[in-house]
Amino acid sequence: MPLSSVERGNKDQTPEAFRYYNIEEYSLAAEAFEKIINKDPKNVKAKILLGNCYLNSGKERSAIPIFEELKNEKDTVIAQY
């Protein structure tokens, strides 16, 4: 997913996480998104991107619970991502 398709207005999403994601440094991006989620557990965008980082770095088993959680959350629209 290109980063341009993600809104950047949320101040909880650090430029560092986006920078790593854009240059396909998914392990580093995952670490940064994990920090964001620890501070803001309801940050859906960070969770989606964390799941994508796991998928892109061969950690499918780590991605599945994230996407399952998002699928089950009320009022979460993940199809647009």
C-alpha cells in the first residue's frame, strides 16, 4: 500500500514510521508503529500499517491477529486501506 493513500493528519503517526515504511524498511517501520500503538491503542491506521509491515517482512503469523482484531472492531472500515 503506498503511503500516499494514508491520511497524515494524525499527530500520533510519526514521520519516522512513515519514512521507514516508504523505503520498505518494514522491520524498522514495524517497531515505530508498535510504539505508536502502545501510546494510542485505538490508532487504526497504525495497526493497518503494522499488519502490512508484518506481511511484507514475512511475518504473516504476526499480521493475522492484528487484521482479525480490526475486522472485529465496531465501526472500523479497513476496506478502504
